[in-house]
Amino acid sequence: MALILGGAGGALLRYALATTWPHPREVLITTLLTVGLAFLIAGYVLAIGPRSVVHFAVLGVCGSAASLSAYAVLTISQSMRLSVAFLTLTPVAAIGGLICGLLAARVVAR
């Protein structure tokens, strides 16, 4: 249930960002920041091992906010130049965020 509620929260966050900054370049920037931060947080929570309802809610928010289906729609619905930017930079933000989250969990564990 917490995962579902968190997912709804993440979807609302993503919608709010898209309506607040609707222009294509702004959508690219908010997508990269959202995906990077969501993967950082999710990586951290997964590395420490989700043990509480709050952890699962946070994972739901992260998964929904960084939805790769939204990434796919954004990639094909933009100009060629922005499509290439979405296609290349979004996975970089996701992997970078995940690595940072895992490293943060490792530092905290020491």
C-alpha cells in the first residue's frame, strides 16, 4: 500500500513539474534533475535495505517520479535535438544518481 501511495505522489510531482515548467528545454532540465535525484534516493534506500513503510513509500515516489515511460514519451515528442538530449542525458542522470546513492549508503555505513 505504501508503494502505491508513494507512486501516486511521484506521479503528482512529475505532473506538477511538467505544468510549472512546460517548455521543452525546461522539461529536459526538470526531467534530468528528477531522474537523477530519484535514482540517488532509491539507490540509497535499496542499499540500506528497505525495512519500513516509509522506505517503501519513498521507493514508490522515486519510481513514479523517474518513470522511464515518461522518458520514452518525452523522447519521441520533441524536436530531433531535444530527443537526442533526452535519449542520452536521462540514462546518464539515472546511472549517476544511482551510483551517488550507493556511495552515500556506503559512506553512512562506515
